[in-house]
Amino acid sequence: MSLSNKTVLIIDDEEDILRLIKTVLIKEGIDHVVTSTTAKEGFSEFQRTRPDLVLLDIMLPDGEGYDVCKKIRNISNVPILFLSAKTDEIDKILGFAIGGDDYITKPFSPKEVAYRVKAQLRRADYMQADVITDSIIKAGPFKLNEQKAELIKNGETIELKPKELGLMKYFLQNKNKVISKERLYDTVWGEDYFGSDNTVMVHIRRLREKIEVDPSHPKFLITVKGLGYKFTVEDE
């Protein structure tokens, strides 16, 4: 993966943090790093530059990063990594629930941020390469179109976010098999991902809400206590 042709947008109102992260990313080989200090300016910069990844502070002078994330998600599946001084679990869960791909709490190691950025860029490249070479996967009532990032179930179209797409693809490719949370981390988030059980649980819940008739009593995406998850489906 070439980093020199990637563009990263950092939206944060702390000038010291902007300079520090920008310096580290450039040292790591990412030549194009643009910055903004407000929510309004940040979204305008996103529309102008169309970056490959966004580092987004939650608390901005003119609004919340959550709102910026929602606007970006309406037009793009680009990886979004939240930066925040908020450490409560509910804040992290909210960040993932509205479409964030990672959540980094302040204070943080600039080197760790750089590794997380590279891991997300690598995952995005991997997903794009897979979309080109293997765009349709079928199993039971499901047909996954990776190129359009959507799922068709019994003729109805379901739009998927990037991580939901990765999870669904892996489940369809490994139907009726028990898959551990650790394996899901390795496959969907990448080896450099610094996550927790809640990360997988949040995304599994979001996926169930889209594919199950009753998400509280799933028929397809089953939890296997102490082992992980199993996607149960019969080929038609």
C-alpha cells in the first residue's frame, strides 16, 4: 500500500494537536495532510479534498464531531477515527453507532495514532481490492454486492457501512461456522487494531438491526456463548 498518494483530514480545534499529528503522519509517509479547526470548516474541507481518512475531534467550537460524522456518512464511507477527551463507554459506543471506525482517547501517543491511521487505510485498500475481484456473494436469502456496499435480502436492498460490509462478507463466506471475536478483529479491523469486545458487539448489534426481523431474537446471526458468533443459513 502506497501512503504517499493518500490524503488525511484532521479536524481539531487544538493547534498543538494538529501540528503534532500532521508531523507524525508525514514522517510515516503520508504526504497529504490537511487540517481544520471547526465543524463547518472541516466538513467544507472534506467536500473539497475528498480525503481517504478523517481524524475527527468530538468537541469543536461550533458543534460536535458526531454531527460532522453523520454528514460525512451521508455521502461517503471513508474511515473516520474519533479523537476525544471523553472516556466514558457510552461516548465510545455512540461514536461507533453513528459510523465511526475507531475511537482514540486523549491524551494519546502520536505514534499509536499513526499506526491506527495506517491500519484503517490498509483495510480500506483491502476492501476496495476485494470489491473489484469478488463483488457478489450469495447464501440463503442473502446476496451481497460489495461494489455497491449493499445487501439484498429476499429482494429488498439493505445499505451497509464499511465495517458491516466486512462482517457480512466474512459471515457469508463462513456460514454455519463458529467465529471468534478475535478472528473478527483480525479479519475486519486488521492486525493493528486496538479494540475491545464492545467494538465487535456494537457492530454486530447494528448488523442484526438490518438483517433480522427481530434483532433481540436473531434467526441468522447467532451468539455462541463463550465462543463467538455463527451465521446460520441454508442455501436455497
